Amino acid sequence: SVMKLAGLGKLYTALYDDRMDIYRTVKENNDDNTTDISYEPTPLYTDIKCRLSFSSDDTGSDSEVDRNPVKFNPKLFCEPQVDLKAGDYVVVRRYADNGSVIKTYQGQVALPSWYSTHQEAFVQIDEGA
């Protein structure tokens, strides 16, 4: 029997209550053979439905918190057709029930994994943001 995955795609879509803007990297070659990597000043895509998921590993134990600042490495989920590439910079907005932004995360996307229902990628959160 063939498992139907189409319904699962709808299930994932219902979980996408965050929105992200995607900025693409630009490489510029300098005269001295070095390469500058920067981000486009305007996002390539805006308001893309997504979900940023934090695993329990991201919280760290109390003893570690004293020694190391907590590094978040959450996983980003979005629809499979979203044009997301490794190295992209994302700004993810989390909304309250009333539609106001309660938290904004931003960081660089690692290599995405694609599935028939969705894609996912780790995001290195920019702590300075």
C-alpha cells in the first residue's frame, strides 16, 4: 500500500505560523583576488510562511549557562517550493495571537534538506542581532 503524503503537506502548512524574509549572499571579487561576501540590502523574498523550531538541546543545562552563553541552533521548516539556499540570511518573525510580533530571530541558513512535504535547515542565530 502506498502512503499518501499530500495530506501531510497540509498538516505541515498549518504549523507555519512564523514569517521570514530571505536575503541572498552576493560574492564580489576584488582586484587583489580577495572575495567580499555581503547580503543584498533588500530581501529576495518577504513574508514567507515558515516555522522556527527549538529543540530541548538548545536550552543548555544550568551548569553550562554559567560558563557558556547559550548558542541557539534552531531548525527552520518551510514548504518544499521555497527558494532557500545555504548561506542565505533569514529574518524570522514570531507572532502573538493578536498578530503583533513577539520575537524576531535572524541568522544564516545551513544546507537545507528537501522532502516531498517540506524542507528544513538549521539556522545559526545571530546573537548580536
